[in-house]
Amino acid sequence: MKPPNRLFLSISLLAFLLTVPQLLPRGEAVPMRKSFDRFPHRVGNWETREGSVLDQGALDILKPHDYMMRRDQDGAGQNVWLFVAYWDTQRKGAQPHSPRNCLPGAGWEPLEASRLTIPLPVPFGAITANRYVIQKDRNQQLVFYWYHSQGKAIAGEMAARFAMVRSSILRRRTDGALVRVSSPVRDSVSETSERLTQYIQALYPILGEFLPE
């Protein structure tokens, strides 16, 4: 198959995935189990130091039902930024925007892109997250993110859209979330990666108390 045909098929598939949920009979918006206002201020060894809010322009684009954005810090003074946004329905343009596209728009240059398997405590299985090393000026950050689709962690954007379309057909649900954690690279990328992995291992069980399955 010639490359232009592949591009055409990819664009057509994406358009299909974006359009199908709008054409199906409307399902009910799925509420969160609890509002993010009640999210604990301690995650493992990290404690919340400050919270942030999205500006109105970002809110108008993303249209999340609820979100939280905050900086957590451990006893050694190492910071982790947490962003979680939830959409009770992904109709009428309300949907996650990939950090892969948003970060370059904010001036961050991607240096490395890969995926990482993160083992979780029992009874949870391992999840796969996107892993990005980004840089702005001389500052580097490590970013992990995934899509949380009705109790399942999905790394790929296209796979997350497929899951949403399938759920819209079988369950009449289009709810989902985006989870992103990041940290400045201080000593090394591997040390920062280990820190984010430990943070996610403490975070993931708590997410289930807030995000519906």
C-alpha cells in the first residue's frame, strides 16, 4: 500500500472514531464516584503542596466534567505534578487532548518517546503508560500518561478511541479520563522514572475510588 493511501485510511479511521459516538442514541452521562475535591492530600510518600487551575481558554477546549492539577512533594523535596481530568460524556467535542500534541504547543521539545510497563500492587495488574522526555531551554521533564477508560488503563490514543466507540455501542457510555504525572529531571532520567513509577503505584488504587468502571 502506498504511503498516501495509508494516510488517507488513517484520517478516515480517525474521522469515523470521532463521528460514531455522536450518531448513536444518547446515553446517560456517567457521574464520578466522588468529586476530585475529596481526593486525599497524601499519595504514598508524597503530600500536596499546591494546586493549580486551568485557564478559561483551556477549559473551553477540553470541557472536562471535573479535573485536578497539583504539585505533590516527598520528604526529600522531590516534586511530582499530577493532572487528572474526567469526562462524564465525550459528545459535543468534550474529550481528552493528547499530551503528545499539547506539550510541544507549550514550548516543550520531545527528546524521547516510548512506553513503559508499570507493575501495580495486588489485586491490580500491570499497566502500560506513555513515557516522554521533554525539554524547554535547559530544563528537562519526564512525563507519564495514559487514558483511563472505565476501569482500564490504555496508553494509545487510537486504542482509547476504539475502546470509547465500543463502549458507546455496547454500553451507551463514552465517559473516560486522562491521567498525567510529570517531574523535573534532576539527577538522571532513570532516577526520575523510578520516582514516577513509585508515585503511580501509590496513586492508581486511589483513582478507583473516584473514576467509574
